[in-house]
Amino acid sequence: MLSKDRVTFSDSISSNKFAFLSAIACFVYFFLFLIHSWTHLVHTNFHQVDALDAQIFNTVAYAGVQIGGKQMVAGSSILGVLQVNSENLDGILKKIESYSGMVDWFINIYDKEFNFTRQIPHVQVFNQHPCLTKIHFYHSHVNISELDPAYEYIFFLDEDMEFGKPFFNFDLFLDLAVRTGSSIVQTSVEKLSSQTDGSIHHITNIHNIPVTGQNMAYVTNTVETGRVMYTRKAWEIAYELVETTQILDSDWGLDHVICGAVTAKFGSDKGCVIIQATPLMHMDMKTHFRKEDDKRKKQNSNANSIYKSMFPSYWDGEKFKISRMLNMVDLYPETFAEPYDAGLCSPEQFEVDIRVPLYSKVTIVIQGYDSARESNYPKFLKEYQSWPEVADIILLFSNPSAPNFMKQFNDRFDKVTVVTMETSSIHNRFLFPHHSIRTKAILSLDDDMLLSHQSFICMLTTWQMYPSSLVGSEQRMLEQNEDGSWKYRWGYESEESWGIILTSNMIYHKHYLDLYETIGQHIFDGLPTRSGEDILMNILITHCSKHEVIRVQAEYESLVQEGGIHRTKDSKSWLQQRSNIATHILTYFGNYLGYISTSKAYGCVFPIGHTPS
């Protein structure tokens, strides 16, 4: 039994009086409801939902997910439950036909005595008259003790929901419902609302929850009764709540406690989820109780008060909340495999013995794009080649449409190798031929700066203590928004906390070049060609090492800045692009598995200003 705080209340319901008032309400309804309006709304809705479905299919297809390819509930049964006005019955039955027997249906015709004699497979028609609340019908005819044990899911729908296939992608909804493992699953809703001037208003995403990255669903604390699917065990709890309160004159109250009740029973991972990827169009026909008169408001308010007082520990506070987003990685793990062989990320891959030259030396990698910076190269190459810790210097020319100004440095500096890349992608920084590199340490540098030797020694010796981590000096920060997306912050905003190190000067293990190559192509397809490589490598390394990035102090001289591969139009658009990049990448890695915020600054084995002997 569900635990509750026992209370008494005197506002008992007279069923005969209620039935009489309900009959009057239904009678008034027939004079207000127009068939013409219904036809116009449906016609408009078909075009709206078609466009929405196309958008959702494109989003899912982008991630390589096969829609309807795998039936997750093979062998199980689903019961759909509706209350229907007699004049809408034919339209409802046509929608039911689109399910081809996949769902059994209980339909109550609530508005008048109605002699329904047709035999329709998978459909049982009731005539509980006069019209009563949904909860009253559910309590009478979806009694958990009398329900066929074959039904594993009970799907409750309002008649003004456009639930017919293919306008509603039920197959995907069902697949996602099972994949979430939740006890109660609700569709998101799009709304068509008729206005006083006769026009029709389309309200997109009524809960105002933005779909970002690859988020498909979200865990919540409240569901509505008009488009919700229960597991059998969850409906058993809901039915017991209704039995306990005996509130049958209002549909209110249950929605505010049911999520808390199933969470308390089954755990937070088995609570309520809203599937954002498969919205239902709400036609907003104002059927059933159309007039929110004083008595109706009182009944609803009273129902809320009773549920709140009887089940305070389950009460949601009448505030819609999101506790967690569910993305494509969460729901389709077989499609989003790890970006590497899990064995390749084991600790032994990063063992370092600084007595061996392979580990005590470093390979410098510098990517260039424009000859506007050509004058920088002799200056920093002369300096870097003189460092005894440097084994090789690789210059990546990433502008196939321009003459390769780097070739001259092959002969002028004996440690230099020039590699001409086939594209101008900034990801060439980590996607170049690297298997002949002789060192484990890779120092990534920009071509508009000259790093000091002392700073380099600081970075190298620090990295040798944490070889699976990333070490550098230029920090940035990410913040996660409530909707699951991520916000990118400038360097000056990241002085107190950070989690990203820029590629302008950083040291990392050669092994991460192997892992970078194995990241899914659809991730690169979703990134701009001239930004994002630093965020992706940071997240890959953090995800693999389970260690925050390491920030150390560094000194460098700024050189000619013009001619970089980045093309920044303005700071606002740049920040938004970087934020979108972070959201895209972190969604792939499972959001919390690739970013660690830290405020820990590392000191150097040899502090800057003190060259080791």
C-alpha cells in the first residue's frame, strides 16, 4: 500500500446530483460545437504535423538511428483508452485503423445514449452516459484488478489529440518509451488553438523546452492525463491513489502526485519522462467540460488540495521541472558506440619513463594557413629547433587553394617536416599522418606566438607526472544550461574555474591522435571546418583520463596575428557557435562524461624563471 498522511474531508460527492449537472453540461455542449470547425482544424493540423515529423525524422536520421527498424515491445500488448463525443467517433476510428492491430482500444461515448452495433477488431466501445470525467471512466472500466494481464502499457489519450499514424510517430514513441525504462511516459505537445476571430493559432512546444543537440526526452516531475502512457505497475499505483481519494468529479490532482509516487516506489530512474522527439498535435477542441465555471473551478481546486494533503511527500509543488535530459547517446547506445576501443584507454597506454628518450622528448606540431604569417616562422622555428628536448617539428599546411609557403623550411631547419594537407579543416591539427612520430609527448602550438623555453619545460615536466591528461596555459570554461545545452565562456570569465585548454599551447599524449581518428564521422559532420577541434580533443582526453585538464603558468611572445584559420565575424556569433559546438560534442559523450570543471592550478617542477641544470 502507498504511504499517506490520513485526513478526513466532508465535501463528499453526490453521484446523482453530479450526473444531472453533467448531463446539462453535455447538452449545452452540442449547441456550441460545430462540425465545420473540426474539419478545418484537422485539415490545418495535417500540414503542421507533417512538417514537424519531417523535422524530427531528419534529426534522428542525422544520428544514424533507424526509425521503426527495431520493435522493442515485441510480444507485449498495449491498451489505448479514450473518451469520445459521438460526433467525433468516425474520425477517431479512422485513426485507430492506422495502428493495424498494434493497440487494443477502450472507447467511451460519453455525450448521449448511443447504440453502437459495429464489430471492430481490437476496439471495445462503452456508453457511460451522461458525460463524466476521464478519471471516472478510467476508474470504472480500466480497473487494474479486472484488466487483462496481457496489457503491459495503458495509453490514455484525449480525443482532440491528433494521434493517428503517420501524423503521430507512435512506433518511435513506443521505442523511446521502452528505452527510457520509465514507468510513465508522456508525449510533448504542439497546439492548434482556435481564436475569437475564427483564425487558428499554432503554438509550438507548449512546455517551452528547447530541443538542443540530440536531446530527445527529459525526466520531469509532472505529466498530464490527456496523453500519457503508464506501465501496468505504474497504473496500479495511480489507480490506488484514485481509490484512496475517491475523487471522481475532477481530473485534477493526480497529475501532481503520480510522478512522485512512482519515483518513490521504483526509483528516480523509473519515474516520469516526456518524449520530446514525438510531439502530439493538440487540436484544442474544448470538448467535454468546456466551461470553467465557478463550480468547476472549486471542484478542481478541491481535488488538488486533497491530493496535496493526503500525499504531501509526492506533491510536485505545482511547478513543472526538468531534472535530467535524455539524449541520443542515452537512448541509442548501440548506435553511439564509444569513440575508441575501450581497451585503448586503459592506464597502461599512458605509462611514462622519463629515462627513455621516447618520453623525455617532444614533437612540436604547428598548423598554418596563410602566408600573412610567413615572417613568424623563421623566428619561432629557430628557437624551437635549439631546444634539446625537441625531437621533431611538424608543420601542417592547411590551405590547398594557396601556394605552400612552408616548403622552404624543410631545407632550412633539419628538425622540420612539412606536411601538405588536402583540406583547410582546422581538425587537421589532430588528423594528420602521425604514426611515424617518435615521441609520446605532442606539443601543439599556434603560428602566431613564440613560447618561452622555461614555460615549455614547465608544461613538459608537469605532463610527465600526468601523461594521460592535457597540460596547457590558455583556459576556457563551459557551463551547462537547464535545458542540457552548454555555454562557452571567454578566458577572462574562466579565471576562477575552467575545464578547457586551448590548442595554442598544450601538451598531450600521442595516443590521443589514434583515438581522435576513431570518433564517429557524424560528429565531425556536425562541426564547422574552422572551429571545434580544441573542444573535441579536450573532451576526448577528459572522457578517457577521467581527470580534469591541467593549467600551468606560461609566458610567450605574440607575433603577427593576421591570416589565421579562424574567421570570427563578431564576438556574439563566435560565442554562440562555440556553445553549439560544445553542446554537440558533449551530447555525443553523454554530457557529464567529457567535461570536468576545476579551479586547481598546478605549479611546475621547475618554476618559470629557473631553467633546470
